[in-house]
Amino acid sequence: MHGTIEKLLARGPVVTDGAWGTQLQQRGLPTGACPDEWNLSHPDRVKEVATAYVAAGSDVILTNTFGANPFMLARHDLAERTAEINAAGVRISREAADGRAKVFASMGPSGIMLMMGDVSLEEVQAGFEAQARAMADAGADAIVVETMSDPAEAKLAVAAIQSTGLPVVACMVFDSGANKDRTMMGTTPEEAAEALTAAGVDVIGSNCGRGIEGFVSICRRLRAATDRPIWIKANAGLPEVVDGKTVYTQTAAEFAAFVPELIDAGVSFLGGCCGTTPEFIAAVKSRLTS
């Protein structure tokens, strides 16, 4: 196990952060705008999100770089600013952490369907490498591959991160199939854990796609299929549309009520995804330390 990960886990399960996108929207990010670009145009508002999670008790915070690969940024004519946007994202989180939390940089999907063959695997990996290099150079402690549905794409991102020497966390999203326990590509937790363990990742996990109650069995299945620590970030329940707006109705207390079950299922890193707030993280922290 990588030393950074080992040190973090020495005291038991680690609390990560909550959602970024919904938090930025609360601070004025317009629908359809590029969240990652705010690292350059609104760094103070991005830092507010990171600072709030550190204050809530996060031992690990992420970065506002989920969509900051060249392919996603190209949709906003920002591909040539890939390095700048990623470096700024890491720098903002590091300032907010101020030595009180580790900074794991966030890397999301490329937005490309590999099976279509429009972009070569080499090009996709090169895009992830550009992102990973900028994150590493800016001082990230590790990099988290998030919300992946295709193990083949996850492995390209993992290889790109491994070229920097930083620890790698790799997370799939299980939101499909009759029991919502497969990725969009049909991959089961066991298959994902096997593939990612073989790829040499340091931590294996799942994020997004469903509420926390559905993550207990996912966590248990991942735990049984790998010897790597398990990372879990659940949504604040399923979103509902109220007055034309997407809202998450689960409370922080309802979310944190599942902490004991997740501990029992073998979770190592625990935080929140869409709809979760610093209040959710504080509730998780207090359940873990009580």
C-alpha cells in the first residue's frame, strides 16, 4: 500500500468531502457552465467549498477538476487551458486544506464512448496524462478517478496517473441493471474490483449513481473481491424535481445513519457525492468518532 494511504488509514476509516457541483451551483454557477473554469474566474467561491469541507471535518478533500480533461474542456473551448485549470484546482484545495487535510485531485470520465472508436485509446490516455501531470506538479497528494462506467476507460486513467507516481483511487458508478448493481457497461462490483486490483490501484471504490442505502451491499461486494481499501461516496438520496429545480431531500442525519452499516461492510474512506453538503460530512464525522 502506498505510504500516503497507509498513514491516513492508520487511525481507522477516513472522512472525505461531499459534493462540489451542487455547492458551486449554490454559489452562482449557472446551469451548463463549465465548473472547472471557475478555478480561474471565481477561485474564491471554489475555495469556499473546499474550506467548508475542511471545517466540517474532512480528512481528505478533492479538487474542482472533475471535468478538467481536454475532451470535456473542449466542449467549452478550453482544451488548451487543461494544465492551468487543473493546477489552479489543486492549488485552491491545498490553500483551503492548510495542512489540515490531504488533497486528492478529482478526475472524471472523458465523455468519449471508447467503443465508438472516434478517438484512439492512446489519445484518451494522453488526455488523462496531461491532466494528471498538471495535478501532480501542483502538489496533489493522490488522484481519484471518479464516476467511471467503463473499466477500459478507468484503466486508461489509472495508467495515466501511475506515470506520475502518485497514489491512485479508482471509482466506478453502479447505477444500472435490475438491482442497480452494475455499471452502464454491465460491469459488476466483483468484475470492477478484479480489474482495478490487477491494474495496481491503491484504493478501489464507488461513487454517485444512487443513495447511501444502496452502497452497503456495493461496499460489501467490493470488500470481498479485493484486498485494497474501499472508497465510498454516495448521493444524498435520489434527486427529485421541485418547481423545475433538482433537489435532494435526504437529510444529513438520515445519510449518516448508514455509517455503522458501511463500517461493518468494510469501508475505508467515506464521504458524499451529489447533493451532500458540509453538514452531511460533519454528521458522518460525528458518527465515526462517537
